[in-house]
Amino acid sequence: MTESILPLLGVALCATALLQLLLWSGQSFTQWSHTKKQFEISREALRKQIEAVTVDRTEAIDEFGKWNGYREFVVDELVRETKLSATVYLKPGDRKSIVSFRPGQHMTFKFDIPGQSKPLVRCYSLSAGPGDDRYRITVKTMRKSNPEAAPGRVSTFVNQSLMVGDRVQVKAPTGHFFLDEGSTAPAVLLAGGIGITPMVSMIDHIVRTKSERKVILVYGSRNSEDHTFKNYLKDVSERIPNIFVINVYSEPLAQDQEGVDFHVPGLITIELLKQLLPNNHCQFYLCGPSPFMEAMNTSLIEWQVPDSRIFSEAFGPASVKRTKTTSDDDAATPSAQVQFTSMQESICWDHQCESLLELAEANGIVIDSGCRAGSCGTCQTPLLRGQVKYPSGMQVDCDPGQCFTCIAQPDGDVELDV
Ligand SMILES: Cc1cc2nc3c(=O)[nH]c(=O)nc-3n(C[C@H](O)[C@H](O)[C@H](O)COP(=O)(O)OP(=O)(O)OC[C@H]3O[C@@H](n4cnc5c(N)ncnc54)[C@H](O)[C@@H]3O)c2cc1C
Ligand code: FES
């Protein structure tokens, strides 16, 4: 940027100097027109410089609104969904177009939060279908299991401090969790808590495209206070004959009425699915807390649902922790030697650690991280030697010769450049 502005400033100063010269010197008309021509040439050069700068910026965001790296977005509107969750509408700060996405995908955000020593990177799923000129996300304040501990930093900031007009840095939509639009099989969406966001994007897409595909959403919330998108989902399920919504409350409040606010008390179970569905010839989409994801995944496999028809999204490290790794040969893992280039000695892989990132942190090595779920790429680190393995079924968008340390475990001896 500095490089492109310097010649521009040079031309601007040169043009100003010529104009001053003209005003001070009382020249003849011929001299004046000669100087004027020079001034115009300089002005033309200045205009070209300005255009060149504009072209540079246009290239960074192509004609379809695609971009690389982070782009500045402005908070356009904020809507409170529940006590703990808020929806944020975002418009590009440069007012150019935005790129489309597939229903269910997410975006990576960088938030500058007062009091934090560095920007915090987090992923949020898009909570509307594609087709608008702005993006929509919905963020729930993350409360930790220990009630004494402070709630999540970014989710609290978004819910309590973010204002219309604020600016955030955002990467383009991405991710492997999205509605398979090539299929006509009924889509069974199994959502727990804030895991509803990608499902709402899928449902919104079905509504907007007037698709006749059957969609069955089974949505587990604690109770009506925690029931995000309650009115929207009620409305679409009443209006659109191929969309069915079954609300399951684990802790209904005294005022929550079965048959009105919710359909089933308790938890989402495979028995419930077997009651609701005529057979298992469906596609299953899972997003929610880790125990729910783990239980549903196991039950669906036991119900003979092929792996190829189960799609899931982990929202955080805990969800990843419980899934199997790609290698069944876990017995070999504890003996693996891990060499970090900043350490003189190699370390024996500690199977109490869930990932190479955790092992690095346990040994005082700092690797930048964001989502800690294999989605944002912040923890990508060069793998100088050896192989790593990832949780099964996870597609990892890592550059060649690198690894996502937040979800990688060593598959034999490894060396990492950190
Ligand atoms: C692909 C993807 C999509 C997501 N979409 C949404 C969404 O639509 N809406 C939404 O509200 N959130 C979503 N999340 C979760 C979100 O990115 C953050 O993890 C969440 O908001 C908590 O961040 P925080 O800064 O508030 O908490 P932090 O301050 O980071 O919380 C601190 C502690 O909680 C742990 N932690 C962080 N996140 C989780 C988690 N999800 N589960 C268990 N432990 C965790 C951390 O390891 C840390 O120990 C998504 C995550 C991913 C990876
Ligand atoms: S921290 Fe996001 S991919 Fe590892």
C-alpha cells in the first residue's frame, strides 16, 4: 500500500508545484498554455495512478465477490434471538459484492476485543441460506461447565458489546458441512443447542429455492428460553408441507407446554428417530454438543446407516476429542517421538494430549490457534518429517507439507517446524 501511494503523492506534489508556478510567474499565454498542457499531462498521470490503485483493490475481490485472507465487514444489524444468543448481519466495508456459499458452511472471524493481547480467531456458521447481499451469523454465549469460570470471550463480546457499525475481519465462507443438493433423499437434520445454525441455513435454502425435498429437523434445546429461531422454524414448518420440525426439550420450564412449545421431553435418541422415520434411507446431518454427536453417530451406524450418509460438524475441541482417529493402530501412538525444532530434545507422545497443539502447549511452545477444531487454519504448522493422523471422517484443508496441529496426532515419529 505504502509502495503504491508514494509515486501517487509524487505526482500530486508535482501537479501542485506546476499550478503554483503558473499563478506566481505572470507568464505569456503561450507559456501559460504550455505549462497548462504539462499540468494536464501530470493530472492525467495522477488519474492513471489513482486508477491503478483502484484496479489493485478490485483484483483482491473478484467479480463474484470472492476474496483471499481477511476482508473488513461492517455490522449492519443486530437481533436478539434468546437471552444468550444474538444474530449479526454483516455487510462488506468496501460495498462490493459478496461471494455465495453452500447452506451449512461457516466463516472465520478475527475479533479485536479490548483487553485481549491479540485478535481472537473464531468460526461461525452462516445462519441463513445463500442469496442475500449480506451475511448472517448467530452466536450463543458459551458458558463453561464450571459455573465459576468466565464465559467464552468472543461469544460474550458479540452478545454484550458488539454494536451496529463495528468492523470485523472475515474470511470467505468455507467448510465441508453443507446440504448435499444433488440428493433427493430426505434430509434429517439433528441439531443440539447452537448447532441449529447450519441447519437453519439449509432449511432457509430449501424454502428460498422452493425445493420439494423432505426435511425433518429434530432440534434439542434445554427449554423455551434456549430455543433459538423458535418463531422462524414454527412458521416454516406450518407453511411448507415438506418441512417438519420436532422440538425436544431436556429441561422444560413450568410454562413450557408439550404440543405447543415442544413435542418431546428428554433427549434426541435413536428410538425417537425410528419412531419418526419410516426407514433409514435418509441423509443425516449432525451438529451439537459432543456427547450428543458421539451418541448419535454411534447409534446411526448401529442402525446400519452407511458412513457416506452421515455428515457432521464439530463446533469446538470437545466435539473432536471423542471421535476416532484415522488409524486404528492407536497402540503405536504413545511411543511416537515428537521433535519441535525450537526444542533440543524430542518428546515422547503423551496420549493424555488430544493433539500436537496440546502437546506443544504442555511443553511451553506457542502455536497460534483459533477454532481448535480443524476449521480456521490458524494452527497450521510445517511438518518437516513423518506423518500425522486426523479424526476419522474429517476433511482437512491443509497446505502440502503442513498440518493442523489442533486436531493432528503423530502417526509415528514426527518433526514440526515450530
Ligand atoms: C465450524 C464452526 C462453526 C461454528 N459455528 C458457531 C455458531 O454458528 N454459533 C456459535 O455460537 N458458535 C459457533 N462455533 C463455536 C465458536 O467458534 C466458538 O468456539 C464459541 O463461540 C466460543 O468461543 P469463545 O471465544 O466465546 O470461547 P473461549 O473464550 O474460546 O472459550 C474458552 C474455553 O472453551 C473451550 N471451547 C471453545 N469453544 C468450545 C466449544 N464449542 N465446545 C467446547 N469447548 C469450547 C476452549 O477450548 C477454551 O478452553 C463454531 C465453531 C466452529 C469450529
Ligand atoms: S486452530 Fe483452527 S484449524 Fe487449528
